[in-house]
Amino acid sequence: MILSYLLTGGIDSSLLANMLKQEDKKVSCLYFDLNNYRVEKEIHFAKKASFKIGYPLEIINFNGFMDLMDIHLQN
């Protein structure tokens, strides 16, 4: 079984991904690109962490998601 894991590139998610690797878990890492102001930096660290750990990383683009949230919050 392959686990899907949300990897932000931060210390917490990277550390847990590394722990999963040490336990020989099969993992596919996901990063949700919400197109916010930190996205380039976060994607860089998520890619770096997944490469170093040896897990594949899939970046899922949620362009427009924040616009939908703004619309929802305004109503």
C-alpha cells in the first residue's frame, strides 16, 4: 500500500516523511499549491526534502482556490 502524504517542506512534515522512510513505508508526497505569496519558497523546500528522502512529489495546483475562499467568506 502506498501512503499519500502532505509535504510542505517545513521541518515538521519533512521530519515525519523521513521517519516514514526509515520505517520502509511506501509514500507518495503531495504539495498543494494554493498560489499564495510563499509558494515559491515552500515548493523549493518540499522538492528538496522529497528528493533528499527519496520519495516522489506531486504538486497539485489549486489556482483559483483562494479566490473561491474569498467569495465564500464575503457571503
